[in-house]
Amino acid sequence: VYNETTEPQVKAPRRRAFGCTLRRLRGWRLPAKVVQAIFSFVAVVCEEIVDECSTCSGLYFFEFTSCSAFLLSLLILCVYCTDLYETLGEDKVQKL
């Protein structure tokens, strides 16, 4: 006559400690993002080597774009290659 009023608790699936996954960046996309991060880091390092310049506005713009590209490519790699993608949700990642 009497049924259980609560559902049995289901254990949450175990996550790895770091949660690294390569499911989101398949094929050519992962190597392309890694190469982009490497090249933008090399550009930042090369810009820092310059000691003197006659007109520095172009160099400052290059520094800004190369540093921004490096940080954004690291952000993309972190979001797509860790469990952060599932934590945030696909709609929030698309907005980001």
C-alpha cells in the first residue's frame, strides 16, 4: 500500500582532478589554437626585445594585439579543454 516517498540518491559521476578533455576541440582546431598561442607568445617576447624605436605607436599597437591574442587563445584553450565548458554551459560560453 505504501510506496517510498523519496527517490534513491544517485551518486554524482566522478570527475578527474584537473578535468582535462579534448572533446570540444577536435580535428584541426586544437593544433590551430595551440599554434596561435605559441605564435602570439613569441610575438610578445619579440616585442619586449626592442630597446629603441623612432615612432613607437605601431610597436605599442603590436604589443597590445599580440598580448591580447595570447591571453584570449589561452582563455579559449582553458574553457574548451577543461570541464569549465560543462560548468558554465554552452549558452554562456557562446555569449563569452
